[in-house]
Amino acid sequence: MTLAVRNITVRYGPKTVIEDLNADAVPGALTAIVGPNGSGKSTLIKAICGDLPYTGQITLNGTDVATAQPWELAGLRGVLPQASTLAFPFHAIEVVRIGLTSGPDAEHHHRAEAALARVGLAGYANRYYQELSGGEQQRVQLARVLAQVWSPGTADGPRWLMLDEPVSSLDIAHQLQVMTIARNFARAGGGVIAVMHDLNLTALFADHVLVMAEGQLLASGHPAEVMTDDVLSRAYGCTLRVNTAPTDTIPYILPHCAAPHAAE
Amino acid sequence: MALADHLPQSRVARARILHGWLALALILVSLFSLTVGATEVSLGPALWKLATGEALTRMEAIVLWDIRMPRLILGLLVGSALAVGGAVMQGLFRNPLADPGLVGVSAGAGLGAITAIVLAGLAPLWLSRIAGDQLVPIAAFFGGWASTILLYRVSTRRGRTSVATMLLAGIALGALAGALSGILVYMSDDRQLRDLTFWGLGSLGGASWAKVVAAGPIIALALIAACTLGRGLNGLALGEATAAHIGLNVQRVKGLAILTVAAATGAAVAVSGAIGFIGIVVPHLLRLGTGPDHRPLLINAALLGALLLVLADVIARVIIAPAELPIGIVTAVLGAPVFLWILLRQRGMVDL
């Protein structure tokens, strides 16, 4: 009952984006995929979600992603895309309900309200999606995904959240909120795979980090093991120093020290 | 909390209630349209005779059964087909501006119909024997089908549909279909030219039971197919990738939607020519009133489309009686300003 990626190769035309990659992720843990732009991390999560053709094999709870029916996969995992567009003037709650289209939890209408409440948008049910800010829209989409895979662990095995840069358009308070939701999902027995840009948030929330560079896995392990000067400098192509405070007077703000306010 | 429990359901619930009101209004408008016409026969009493089981006079029977009834039924069929075709196409293209008339699908269907009329003599005997009266609507269906598929291929890349590409490709497609149609018109003989002229008027004036029989089954199939598309089109509104992630078989939804658009548009164009704006105004009005959820929307579109077209036909018949206006003119005069008004009001509401 894990995610197993075996000998994956993905090509866009003549260009090889991912070459012969192997990786694993277990439920109960938040697995972050990090790496520079163009390293293939978004491509990897798209392959895991079954969006792209690939050679090799990806199995989720033993189900082969390439051959499974859409409704089977929808019962196993929810996917939060990097960017979403919406064609028609739906209310926020209606967008969340679309997430309940199929799968074992379809027709649980109160779940949509509960999912909105979980992302801190309880009062937004009847607001037009297009009138919300970018960050609010992203949280509505997260609520839609949560509504789809509401129970992290089921009798049939764990369920998975696939998050492609879930916090990239959010302010720091909402970044912490969304990452906490994802971590709680993992703590409750579900699996979480998140493509991350922010290394501090990754260090703070991930249980396991996959570092990618040039379409290959550079390192894999606990944040403390893989987030080192050497690995990160090689991955990102610039000199990086972990746990080093700047010596001048320019302020720096780390999410590590943030604490939620009483309100919201 | 009780309020929050009930409020979020309201738009879909309102749309469901609207089914009943629209059906009732449709029945009233249909009865009204049977009583209006160029002949001096007053059909109110005739309807009363029908209801009480009395025999009709010969004149009443001809006007009612052979002139007004097929015209009413054709109006109901074409109106619902145009509105549902528009709604499905907008859902498929994730774009409230997509309309078979605006983006060349009607022109493609028209090309199919013209081909069937002009080249019918060249068709193998077995084909004309199988197709019979339905040769023209079937050819229109294939014309609409080919243009819808072509348009979708051209304007969709990686599961996202470009509005600009769609509209521009639609213009090119419409121009191409128009040019090919022109070549066929040039090739046609005098009798065919007469058929084409009557067909191209965009009117319900030529309504007959034969046309009802020709278009009815195809439109009925399209309407039934549309009723199964609600969930799929709701999912597609979030983009193709997300639609697949929530468990939809995207290829099947798209394929069925394209067939539905082609069948509805093709059959409607084949029997009544191009009638504009029903396909774009009806779904828009319904989305404003009861929200964009396609499950109730498609049913309401069929009802409201039929209602508006029958009403437009009544206007077309009485406004310059005893002559009549082509119905396409009525729907354009009433529909175009409504469309512009909606566009201005909605500008910020949709991702264009």
C-alpha cells in the first residue's frame, strides 16, 4: 500500500524530461518533491497522476496508474493542479461539489461545506469563484480535492493527496494553514505527495524529501539528511548554505517561527 | 446554521423547480401558437371541439393537422435542439461564447445539407433507399460532426481551449464551408436551386410531417444524450486534467458531447436553415437565473429553447401577416441585443 515509481522515463517530443527514475512514498508521511525549474518535478507528479504517457511502471496501492479507470484512481487520490481555470460562474460550494462527482464518497453533500470550513472558507459557500482572490481560489480547489478523498485511511487502504505547488500563490499565513492540512492528512494515515518550491516550508513540513535535478533523483530521505549544503547547491546550481543566518542587518522571516493568531 | 445548511443547495433546487414552470409555459405557448395564423379559421373553437370529441370541419382539420401542428412540433424540436446544442458546445469548449452558429458548425452542417441536396442524384441507389427522407439531416449531421471535431482539435492544446483560436478558427471554418457551399450552388440545376433557396430561408415556413419525421428521431437522440452529459460537462468546466482526476472518462464525455452538438445542430439546420442566437442566449439566461450546473441547465435549455422559438415563430407569422418574416430575422433582432447586454454584464465573471 505505497506509491511505487519504477524506471520511469517521460519524453516531450525528442526531449527527455525524466530518465529512468525510481522513487517510493509511503502513507502516513508527507513526501515533498523539490528541485529547480525544469528539473522534472511537475512532470513527475503529472505522471503519478496518470496525466502523461510514460515508460516504466507507477503503482498506487498496487493499482497500475497507466491502466486503471479514471473512477478507480479518483477513489484513491485527489489532485490539486498548479493552476486552475473555471469557465462558468460557479459558486465556491458548487466547485467543491464537482469534486464529489464519483468515487465512494459521491453524494455526501454536507462534506462540501465541511471541506470549505477546513480550508478556512466557511462563509464563502455562495460567493462566485471568479470574484475570489487567487489565494482563495486555490483554497477552494484544495477543498474540492479534500472533499473527494475525505477519509485519509479506509478499509481498502490509504488515500493520497497529490499537490502540485499547493502554496505558490498563498501568503505566509495561508501557506502554513494549507501545509498543516496536508500534514494532518498524512498524520491520519493518508499519503501526501507535494511538489514544493519553498525549501523552508519543505524542511518544516515534509517527512521525506525527493530532490530532483535534470530529470533524475539526486537525493531521497528525511529533510535533515538531504537538505544539506552539498545536495542543494548541486541541485539548484548555486551555492546554498543551510542553517546559516545572514550577518548583515537585512531582516529575514522564516515560517519556522510563525504562530497562528487567535482569529482565523 | 440552519440557514447555511439550506442556502448552498438553492441554485440547483431553483433550477429543478424551474423545470415545472418552463414546461407549463411551454404548453401554454404551444396552445397559443396553434390558435394564431394567416387563415381566417379561428382555432379556439376547433381546439374546444377536439377536447370534447366533436368532429372538426375539413378546413379546420387541414389547418390544424397539416399546417399548424407540424409547424409547432418542428418549432419545439428545432428550438430545443438549438438551445441544447449551444449549451453542450459551451460546456465542451468551456466557453460561454461557443455557439454552433458563431463558430462555423452550422455552416459545416449546412454544407452537408447542400451536398445532399445537390449531389443526391449521384448517390448510390442503396444509400438513398436506406436514408430516404433523412438523407439531408444525416448529411447535415456529418457536416456538423466533422466541423466540431476539426474545431476542437484546432483550438484545444493540452486540455485547454483557447477562446481566440476557437473564434478565429470558427470564422475560417465558416468561410470555407460557405465557399464550398457556393461551388455546389453553382453546380446545381434549376430544381435543386429552388430546393436550396427554400431551405436557406431559415424558416419554419416549410414545415411538414415529412420534415418532423426526418429530424425528430435525430433530435430526440441528441436530447437524450445531452441529459446524460450534465456531470461530465460540470467536470470539464474545471479543465480536462481535473475532469479526469475526479473520475470522469474525459474522452467519452468529449466524444458524446461532439456527437450531441453535431446531431442537434445538423438536424435543426437541415430542416430550418440557420437560426441564430437561441443557442447562445438561452443557456446564458438560465445560467444567470439558476447557475451553471449542467445537470438542470440542459433540461431547462431544451424547454426554454423550444418555448422561445415557438414564440419567435408566432411573432414571425403575425408581424407582417398575411406574409411572414423568416424566423432567423426575429431571433437575431431579439437575440443580438440580449447577447450584447449579457456580454457587458458578465465581462468580469468568466475567464476569457
